[in-house]
Amino acid sequence: MSFAGPEDESLAEAVTEAAKKGVIMVAAAGNEGPKAKPAYPAAYKDVIAVTATDADDRLYEKANRGRYLTVAAPGVDVFVLAPENGHRFSTGTSMAAAHVTGLIALMLERNRTLDIATIRATLVRTARDLGARGVDTQFGAGRVDAAALLQQVPLRTGPHVSIADSDR
């Protein structure tokens, strides 16, 4: 989810209902700076909240801070698609949230039986600690480490279906 704002009763209900149905939700932590109030939906307990780092693992200066952060991911000067078949560099916690969403998709491709608790725990356990030791209010558990993360996801056993095979 690439939006952030104040706590909202309707959004809270929607997040709760989605979580009950097993929906994995990832949200941008917000770009209002270190003194900003918690941003929602990222601050809801059922959401994986993502903050942004630069190429040198420094925290994005406008990123929100808080106990609700789960992990950090690259989010500064990310090369993205732009309107009219263009490209540009973009910065923000939304770029980082997209990065984590992609990693979760890779986790689920390896093992579709993973639940949100396992996904969150694996993200936290394999993150590269930055800032204060352990989970903190700037980086959460730290910057995601794609290689370490995917090595911790067991391959699903049983028959596999490939879309490519069915296209022959």
C-alpha cells in the first residue's frame, strides 16, 4: 500500500477483515519526517510497515520513525517507470514497500503455504541490522536481505505446476 495518513476507523476495519482472510499487507511507513505521527495503514498491527534506505544503508531523511516499523528496504533514488513510456528516479517509503512486496512474492513462489506470521518473522530474522542494535524506531529490524531471506524459505513439497509448461 503506497499511501499514508492518520488513523481511520474504516481503514482499520478493512485491514482487520483482510488479515482475517489471510491477506498479506505491506505499507509505506510515510514520508513526513522523524517527528511525524504514526502513519496508517502501516501502523496497524496486521501490516508489514516498511521504511526507506539509500544505497549506503542510511535512513531516508524524510521517512517516518516509530515502533510500528517492521523492516527497511531500498527507497532512495530508485529507477522506476514514468508516464508516457518514460523512466525516472523516485524516492520514498513507497519505493521501499514495493521492494518488500516483491520479496514476499518470491517467498510465496517458493512456498505458497506461508502465513503472515511466518513471513514477518522471516523478514525480521534475516534483516541486516542497522542503527541501534536490534529492532529500533528508525529501521525496524533492519534492511531486508534478499539472499538471506530466500535461503530461509523452504521449498514447497509435492507436485509443481508451471505456467510455462502449460503453454507448450
